[in-house]
Amino acid sequence: MGGGGESRIIGRFGLGGEVGALVPVTNQYALTTGLASVTPTFHFVSRDSDRKFDPFVGGGLSLLYEKGTGIAVN
């Protein structure tokens, strides 16, 4: 389960994020694994454009957690 979103902040730049968890249901001894990430984005089409197609690029950092934590780049 999880969720996230993305919104433009200034001009063509935006910020997104997500959180999620993988909860085991069949193995009572398994650990819950989770993910949280923050992703800055750049949109190639301005906000004022009438175009329906809006290409963008994004990348950021993710935090993976279980017993310990780890950082990943996306």
C-alpha cells in the first residue's frame, strides 16, 4: 500500500513524493518493508500552455527501511 503526488512549485519546476509499505500477510515472521522518496521535477511545457501532453524529467532520493535504513537514488 502507498501513495504519492507531484505538484509544480515555480514555473516549470515541481516537487513530488511518495511513501509506501509492503506488509507481509502470509508469513508472520517476515518484516514490513517501506519506502519514502522526494523527487524534484522539471516540466518541458510551461504551465500556461494549452497542450495536453506534458513531458517531464524527475530524479531524487529514496529512503528504504526495514530493520535498518538505506538511501537510494532514483
